[in-house]
Amino acid sequence: MQNNIDIRLAGFNVDADLLRSLEPESSQNLTPETISAAYARISRSAASIDELRLQARQEVTRARQSNSRIIFDMGHHSIAEHAVFNFDIMGISRLAMEEIETMRLVSFTEKSQRYVTLLKDTLIPGELLVSPLKAEFENITSRQNRFYSDALEIIDSYLANQATKSGLDKASSRQLRNLAKEDARYALPLATRGQLGMTINARNLEYLLRRTALSRLEEVRNVGQRLFRLVQPVAPSLILFSEPSAFDRKLARGHCLPPELKPAGGHPSPAPYSLIEAPQNGDDIVLTALLARVHGSSWEAAASQIQQMRDTEKRALFLDMFSRMEFFDSTPREFEMPFFTFDLVVSASCYAQLKRHRMATLLASPYQPELGLTIPEVFTHTGLETRFRDLIMQTEQAYKAIAASQPAAAGYLLTNAHRRRVCVKMNLREIFHFTRLRADSHAQWDIRCLALWISDKVRSFMPLSTMLLCGKSDFTAAYENVFHQKPQHQI
């Protein structure tokens, strides 16, 4: 007997320009609210889903009333997750972009400063538009952009000469010269404009609107207001809690902490990275979780059995688990049980890539000149370091002058070389993903140094679970070292 399973494509992202090109009578009911309303009725209606969607499209006013009642009165906010929006965010500063991208369950793609040559496009924060400090701000950002342009030419020439001396072919030579962009950008200010494609559901958009309303940056608050004005006419029944609550305001401003509660020693140790917390017997935790799930036993019973095993037996289990692994495979969910916590001091260039790993817990403090600089080695090789340090000295003098009256706006002047402190908590599965991508030989050197340090630390605590923990480019060698043969798929 054939199973009568019916699966239909209910919708997909459609370009807004295409929607606007439709005839008014055809487009008036084109709102994602109808999907939310139809799906909300699935649990209480005998009608098929396609019938529910048709009803919602035919009765948009009623669908909106239903959405509002279900979200506001009944508290079932998850129906808003069925409505998805795409936003083009253009002309936004790197500093504001970082704040927007703290949202975890949102998709972002941004203009990369590693691959695009930047053309002195700098945002002047609204806080300074009518301030006498505006001229000083423009003077410093002009110097930073001039250094970027000069450094790009100098580093490009240096790397081209190095490629010629090394006898690299044209393709390798071009790839090497492209590295000039990612190093020259360390002089650029966080006021540098970029652009961002964002895909977000209505529930997370509402949360983002509350977050942006509490930002210390006028630019971020304006972004939130613009987003609300764009989406409110399209989906008024799904964006109901766009204003921050009293609880939001209390936490955002740190009012839950008394003023006298301020720890001493805010400057970093000589080493910018430190391990705060690591699991004890992490390999046993992974095996215990696997045994408990497969056999449906209690955690206590599974842990007792694993503890009685010899080390050679545990290793054999991991060898069997990893024997068919390829560089593109994810580790199983059991690897999410062990956690590691790190205290990191990273440059803005490094954080720009670290922030993309949003499934980790990332708690970032503001950029602080006192935390020092991350300076590309090529600045020393090309004689740029002295000039760069002079630029930084001028930058930080202007930063202090602006911070005295406009502390939020001062952050725009700091460069990609300046640092911030980030507390990071990752489970082992996320560490595998992070390492595969960021310890790869093609990864940018700043984030690669961090990924290699993290992977080394984790291996020392969990040698069995991490026998294949490495960047994609090293996977074949790591696999061959463990199994004495190459994996089926190789990069």
C-alpha cells in the first residue's frame, strides 16, 4: 500500500522589487502574516494546510487579528518565526555592524574588507555632526584612509617581489598579492562603511528592534527605527513588542550592578588568550552521552560503565566512530556536552570573524586602547610599523578628546588593530566547526592563530575526542596519521 504523504512548497524568498511590480489587486494580500496565521491554525483545525493558507490569503484582516491574539493573549510567539524578511543594509559602519550581528538566530552576509579594496568611505557618527570635534574626527579618519591606501601599494609590491623570488606561478603570485588588502585594513577605522545582507524571522526582528533601541550608538538606534518603519506596514500583527521592557533597560545599562562593584586589573596579561574552564574527563562525557542515547540507559548507569573501561577500549570506540569521517562531516550531538570557556583579547579584525560563530556564547566588552594593538608582521618587513604607530598615537589622542564628551562616538575612531576583551564559551562540537574553518591554511592569520591556540588547549584535555580536530587543509594528514590511510575525500 502506498503511503499518501504530500509535501508542498508553501513559499520562498521573493525579491521585494518583483512584488512591487505586480498589479495592486494581485499584491495587496502578499504578506508573510498569512503563512504565520495558517500555520498557527494547524494545531486546532481539521482543514489541510494548503486550505488554511488559502483562507488566510483571502481574509488578511482576520489573519492579522488571529496573529495578534495568539501572540499577545496566548503567548505563542513562535508563529512569528514563520514570517521571514530579507534586508539590504547599506552604508553602515563596521562598529554598528558588529552590534547588529550579535543576533544569534539570524543570517548575515557582509562586505569583506579582506577581498574588497576600500575607497575612503567613512561614516561620521550623528553624535558629532554638529560638534566642534567633527573636524578632528575627519582629520584622523582621513589620515587612516591615506595610510591604508599607501600601505596597500607598499605591501602589494613587497609581496609581489617575495613571490617572484620564490618562483611562484602567476596564480599563486596573484593570491599572495591579495593578502595586502587584509593586512592594510588594520589601519582602517571602525567608522568604515560596509554593507550587509540580513535574513531574519519576525520573532527575532522584534527582539533586534528592542536591542537596537537600547544601543549607545545613534547609528544603531536609527537602523532599528528604519527596520521597523519598513516592516510594520507589511506585518503589523507580528511585530508587537518592539519597545524595550524595563527588564531590557536595566540589563542593557548594567543597572543591576552597584557602581562600587568594579574589579581591578582590567589590562590583559602578557598572553592575550587564557583558558578559564575545561571539562574533567571530557572524553568520558562524550562516550557516556553516546551510550546513554543509543541504549536508553540513565546517565549514571552509562557513566559507570564507561568508567570501568580501559583506555585502550575507549580509544577503540573513538577510532571506530571517526573511521569514516570526512573533512565536511560534523561531529555527533554528543560532542555538545563538554564545554570550554576562554577569556580572549582580540583585535577588531579577528573579532570580525569570531563574531560569525554565533552558536557559541560570545560576551564582548567595548574596544579599549589600553588593551594594546595587533600589528601585522608585514608592517615591520616593509618599514610601515613606525608610521603606523605614529598614526595610532594620533588616533588615540583624538579618541580621548572625543570620549570626554561623546564616549559612544569615540569608538568609531579606533582601528581594526585595536582590541576588545571577549569571554567565549564553546561546546566541543562548535570547536570542531570553528577549527575546521578558522585553522585552515586559507584562513586569515589573526583568527587562525586563535583557532590553533584553542585547538591545542582542547586537545590537551580531550585527546581521544580531538584526534581529528584540525583545519580543513590539515584533515587528510591528520586522518592518515591516525588510520595510516587517506580518507575517501581529499581537498
